[in-house]
Amino acid sequence: MIRVSGSGATCPGQDYFQRLIIIAFVAMTAFPWIQTPATAREDSISKVLRSVVSVLPEWPPDETRNEEPEGSGVVVFDGLHIVTTLHVVDAASSIRVRTSDGQVVPAELVGRDQATDLAMLRVTAALPALEFSGDVELGEEVCAIGNAFGLGLSVTCGVVSGVNRAGVGFNGIEDFVQTDAAVNPGASGGALVTRDGRLIGILSAIFTKQSDANIGVNFAVSAPLANRVAIALRDTGRVPWVSSGLRLVQALDAGDIGELGARVARVRAGSPAAQAGIEIDDVIVSVDGRRIRKPADFVGVSARLTPPGDLTVEFLRGGVQQSATISFAE
């Protein structure tokens, strides 16, 4: 028998509250499958761990990398494919992967994309796979899972610090989720997941000035962009990027005031942008509802599009806001 006792006078409703505590305790004891939210989150992360692997590249003698001898990867699709970062495996003479339960198996590099620094590996026996999720909200709790410093898979948690980061300077095409969850060398290619286990990014880069270690500004390729790249690498080994036919520059020069955007410096004749009616000196301020502050933002959002498809573009022409639809054929 469970007794709840106390001293002094009771307030109205105290007995009722105590009974609720007793009922909850008895229920959790009698029915162990009833879990607290924290326990459920722990189970979700444990399941994700089975879908993250350590990537073990073998380097030629002149390509040995002491700072990042190993990397990470995420099992996707049919369980036979693993997405990782290209810089982890690009110069490797052979590749193996180590699963979370300690199995080491060979892997083959079947696709690479320099623009996003992503690569696709293939193994011969299926592993538990994760599905790519959609976009994530600012401030959402997330965890980074990767093989930091080659020590084995580890989990660090934080929040989403920024979304749709582009023009950071790591890759030609960037659409990053920024997080303060600790990410260190060796975690490249690992998973950025929500606390309930949704895959929202592939760990890619650490922003640092003086040392190659975590300072709380870390980047993962967004799930929508990583998914688009991964599908293309799985199917053809390469990514066919769309071209709008625009050359864009900053709308404001240094010291200027006004509205940020991407100014059109050139429009290729007959291109999708030309057919949509975009003209030189138009200032693009939004694409599909996403604010455009610089040319890299436009590149990032358009890279997520798999043709055929459309982009709805809002732009300023002579200070007047207009819109157009840029259509891309397959």
C-alpha cells in the first residue's frame, strides 16, 4: 500500500492531487509500456543511432588526414544507400562503414556532387534507414549524431539556430540548417534530427575562425536539398541542376541603404527567367515565399527544385513590386 502523508492543514483539492499522483505511479508500474515524454525521446534517438554509421575511408599515402581520419553517414531509402559528405570520401582508395552495433562492411562510392559536398555510398546488405523530413522551425530542439574525432557515434543536442543559411562560403550551393548542437571533425555526414527522430539535415560544416573544433555555429544540409541530391545520386550518380538563366549580384553596394535583395545583372536569351519576363535591374526579394537577401539565397532555394516545376518570384522593378513564375522543364 502506498501512503501519502504530510503535516499541517490541507488546501482544497490537495487530496485529489495526491490521488492523481498515486494513480499515475500505479499505472506506470503496472503498465511499463507507458512512457514519459523524455523516455520516448530517448527511444527515438536510440532508433536513429541504428541508421547512422561511421565512415572509414582508406587513403592513399599522400592523402592521409590526421585531423579527420573518419567520417559519418546516414542510411536512407532502401537501407542499401548511405548519404555522407563528399570531402570525407572523395580521395579514398576504398571505403568501409561501421554500424552502431560494431559490424564493419565494405561500401562503394556510387555518386558525388561537388556543389553541395554530398556523396552516396552503397552497401550490399540492408541497414535500418531514415526518411528525410521537411523544413524545421527556429528554436526547435535537435540532436546531432556522428562519429566525432573517430571515437564512435555520439549524440549532442541543442536547438535550431537558423534556417535557409546560404552564402556561408563552404559549398557552391548552400541551404543549411544552423545549430548550436556540438559538431566536431569526424561528424561530417552524420544526422541532424529532431528530438522525435525526424531527419532534418546532413551534418556538413563547422564555422570556426582559429581552430577546427566546435564553437556552437554548425551547419547541416537541409533535408529537402539533401533528399533531392540523394535521389539523383542514387539514380544516376550525378545531380542535374536547374538553370534559371540569371546572373545575380547584391542589390545594395557597401554603405548603401535600402532593401536587401538579388539584383539581375544579366538574363540569358531564351532561358526560363527570360520567358518569365524577368529583366535586367529587377531586384528579386522573394522566391516561393522565402525572403531573398543575396544571390546565394536564390541559388539555395532554386536548387531544392526537381524539374519539372515552377518558382514564384517576387521582385521590384522601378520600386514597384511585381511577381512572375519561372518554369523549368524536365
